[in-house]
Amino acid sequence: MFIGYFTERPYQDPKAKFFGASKDELTDLVLSNGEYDSEIAADLYNRYFDEKLYAEEMGFDGLMLNEHHSTPFTMGSVMNVEASILARITKRAKIVLLGNILPVRSDPIFLAEELAMIDVISRGRLISGWVRGTGRESLSHNAQSPYNWERFQEAHELIIKTWTDPGPFRWEGRHYQMRYVNPWAKPYQKPHMPIWVPGVLSYNTLEWAARKRYPYLMTATDEEPTKECFGIYESIARDNGYEAGPQNYGYMLKLHVDETDELAEATARKLLQGPSNPFLEGNQGGVHPHLQALPGLTSRKNMLPTASSRAALAGRGISTTGFTPGSFEDQVAKRGIIYGTPKTVLKQLRIAMEKMRPGIVMMWDGDGAMTHDDAMRSLRLMGEVVVPTMREWAAELELPGPTEVDPATGKHIGTATTGAAAG
Amino acid sequence: MAVATEAEQQVIDLATGPVRVFRGGAGAQVLVLHHDFEATGWGAFHEQLARSFSVITSEMPGYGESARLDWARHPRDLAGVLLALVRRLGLREYSLVGLGFGGWVAAEMAAFAPADMARLVLVGAAGIKPESSDILDQVMMDHREYVRSGFAEAAAFEALFGERTPAEQKTRWEAARETIARISWKPYMYSYELPELLREMPVPTTVIWGTEDRVVPPECATRYANLIPNAAIRLVAGGGHWLDLERPAELAGIIAASIATE
């Protein structure tokens, strides 16, 4: 099993009206960056690097970053800058980017170069993921929304060719035209770094990942529809001539571990008290539908089973647990958030592992209004107890990650590069 | 919006895809191009105009029943297809009336193929960058708000579109929004090249603008009139952007008078 650590790196300003105890909901894309305080930001960026370093020390296999634009819920608006720094300051953990937003890049060659450099500097520790981005990303870089999916596919093809074919070559595509492709930076890993794809709702993206044999990671979706999505992947894989397994499936869950169950609960609640984040159930805030879903951005007729559970159910006020949809209690009941002492959380994690059988698990913690101390306590207990136990269970339950079993062939890969093995 | 049944509907199968047209009236030929937010078919404005002329209003590709051109990237591409339609319909000495976004497409047609055109009428036309303000950006707005913004009087909007937007209307509006996002994403609703092409455009032109147009600023009337060698401005005091919907008889009267001066 591949176990990673993730936080959105929220912009935490205790004085801001949208933050913390005030619990004022923030509507996406209405906040002016006139409120941005670069002193606060400097502290936070450095804090998040300290936490990533500690996560590596605690034995996590991967340090995951993501990217959003023009919003305080993710400070990593140029995630590759953070990844570059991690490439130099970390030693062992994989740097997992989920993912770069292909369609908003007007020049995919720049992206190919940046990622190749990160892979080389880290000596082959980069895992490169791709996403399509939502409306805020397209607006922030004025990328034409109806061509999002076409640009995603063409940029991907161009980048793979840039990484693998000897240059120079010329590219005359529908969306990108390049006279001279011959960057003096090629991936350290051959033929190129592993590619994973995160997703929530889009059928097209899952189908594309399954056809390409790229591991697909579902981010904090409900368990039952997540299982259904893995089932869809499995049947697409079969149609394309291969058997998918745990190495093809990733799952991200919100997890907080603490010294007592009481402290764990109080701290886990903070996860839902930062700047509103449309991807963080329980603190999604508001969105403008016409901006979130720009014209032609996604096919609304082609959604995954997760679409009918998530915000949709909450929006209609339908509860599957007896609690208010999206509330802390609701999420606890459906294992959308797991908290407690190591002993408490392990019981829940065992059920989730058995039920969904992922080969990749990402722990989403240290988010919202959590402090550095909150994040570090949890990381320590995860490293001392939770992660090693999960590894034992993963072996027992036969849940290999994509660094142990090749997701494209189902064959075992030489030596497992898990933290336990390397540590 | 409902399509009046008085007009004759016809689907013209161009090699690029089907285009639906509505025709009515008799006399000199007038081709009308609609706004960006929806192909509103045949309405009171067309009915009024058809009292004096043989009126044809064509859906632009990507609107109504007329297939979207997935390859199109610019309003000039629509202009090319509509010029093919003009040839197919055999229009000669026709007047071309462009409303809002349709005005931009009409100006492109006139710039490239003025020979058969008797008169060009631009009504609150997009296509040229205002100097001291911006064209209202529908991408950043809820579409209902955008449509409302084109009316000078909120009551006129409610009278036509009601208090709630029916689902099928939303679907049509969303499709129209995507058409615009495909062909006029950036620069939004203007071209840097069109003004230069209009300097030698010989068709006598009437530029009509509502003084309260909140979609395309009235200053653009002056820009159009200064660029086109033979152009006159007619301002509609207190008028908004969708003059054809809000003041159909008045607009039809101004257009009829300007065509009759030929």
C-alpha cells in the first residue's frame, strides 16, 4: 500500500471574517486579494513545508500537493514551486502532484520542463498527476472552457511525447502548435514518471484514466459510490485487455489522530472551520454555479455515481445517516471523517480498507483551522502507530500500491519502495 | 420565447450543417441576425418589419435548431457560413440588420462581401472595443442576469421572460453561452482587426443604439460611425440593448426609414 499525506494548505487568517470560529461561509470567487497578508502567507508556506518534512520522517510514502487558483482555501496556486522545494529538502518520500491543471496551460512544454526538472532534482521521486480544473482555474488564467477536455488530452499527449521522444520535433495540433520541441530537461524516471489521476465526478476522466492504465484516486467521496466508481474502472480495464487491482485505485479520506478521543474530536472539528472550500464537505461555502461550471466545461450528462451522493444529496437535504447532510456528525457516521486515538481510528480504517480495497490511501489532515501543533501531534501518532499497522493489514488484505505492483501490467515491481521497506 | 406561427420556417442544408430561417412579408429583402443570448425566432419586431419588407431572420449556427460549428473559433467563421446562406437564398441588393452580437457578424459580412448589400444596419453591435469602458461580460454572470441587463426596464424583462426561468429555456441559454464561449472568449466581444477592415467598407450604414445600453456601451456607436465611410447614427433615447424586444415597433420604424432612404 502507498500511504500519503495531504493538506490543501489553507490561508489561515484568524482576523479574517471568513475564518475559524466566526464560521462565516465564504462564497467562492468573491474575496478580493486586497485581504492577502504576505507575512501570514510566509509563515504558512514555511509551516506547511515543516509538516511535509515531518510526514516524511514519520514514514509516509508520499507527500501530496494539489493546486487551485484565486482562492484562500489552497495556497499552492503554483504547486510546482512547492514541489521543486520538496525535491531539494526531502530525501525519500515521493512527491505526488494531483494534479497539474493541463487545460489552463497555454504552453504545455513549460509544464513538461518544470516536471522533468523536479523529477531530476529529486532523483526520480515525482509522481505526476493531471486534472482538468474547475471554473475558478479556467477563469484565473482565461482558458477557454469549452475546449477544456480537448486541451487536456492534447496537452497530455504532447507532454508525454516531449518526455519520451528524442527532440527536436515539431507539433501541429488543434490547440497547441510548437515549432521546436527539444527541452534540455528530461525525466529521471524512464520512460517517464508515473501518472496518477484524481477525480470526483467526471466519467470522462475516469474512463480516460482506466484506458491509459493510470491509477485513479477518488478524493473524499462517499464509500459506496466510490466502490461503484472503482467497479466502473475495473470493467473499462477489462474491456481494454487488462485486470485492474488495488494498485489502480486510490482513496483520500479525512483523518485526524490525537492523544485522546476528546482532543481528537475537538481538533477534527477545526478541519471544517477554515476558509470555505467547495471540495471540503461540511465547509463548502457558496459557489456561483455559472462560474464553477463554465460553459461547456464538463459534460453534465456524463457523471459518476459520486455525483448523486455528494453535494447533490446535501443540496436536497437527503440524509443517509440520520444527521444533517455534510455535518460533522454525518461525516463521522459515514466515515467521511475519521478521528480519535490511534486505536479508535484504526478500527474505522480497517473497515474502509476492507470495503474499498484501495492500493493508495491519502490522509487529509492539518487543514481548515488546525494549527501546526494539531498537525504535528497527528503526524507523530500516525507515524508511530497508524501507518505501520495499515502496512501490516495491507499485506494481509493483499492491497499493493502502484509502487509495488505495476498498474499497467499487474506485475510485481522489484523491491517495494514503501516507507517501511526503505526506512 | 415563442416563435410566431405567421412566419414560414425553412431549414437550409448547407454543407457546413443545417441552418433554420424564418421568412415573412414582401418587398425589398432584409436579412436579420439575432443577439447572442438566444435565437429568439420570429417576434413582434420581425412582424413589424415584414409590413414593409421581405424579412428573413436566420438562426446563426450554434443557436436554436441550427447545428453548432465545432470547428468555428471566431464570429468571422459564422459570417462566412452566413454569406454562404445568402448565396443559397439568392439574396440580391439585400439589407442586413445585425442585432448586438449579430451586428458584429453582420459587420464582418459587410467587410468581406459588400457587393450584394444595399444597406447595413447595426443595432447596439458588438465587435469593436469601447475606448473608455468594457462590454458587459456574460461569462461572469448568471445568464438570467445577463438577459435582464439588456433591458432598460426590468418590467419589460419580466413581461417577456417571467419571474422564473423554465428548465428548457435554461438549456437553450446554456447552449447559447457555450457557443459564445467557443467563438468569442478572448478578446471578449470585439476584434482588433474589424475596425481596420471597415475603413474601406462601402455599404451605406445606419448605426442604431439605445442610450441606456448596458451591454455594449453607446460610445461604440461613434466608433462604428467614425470608421465606416458612409454611416449615420440614430440614437434611441432611454433604449437598452435588446431594442428589438423592448421597443420593437420603434426600432422597426427607424430601420424601415433608413432602408427607404436608399
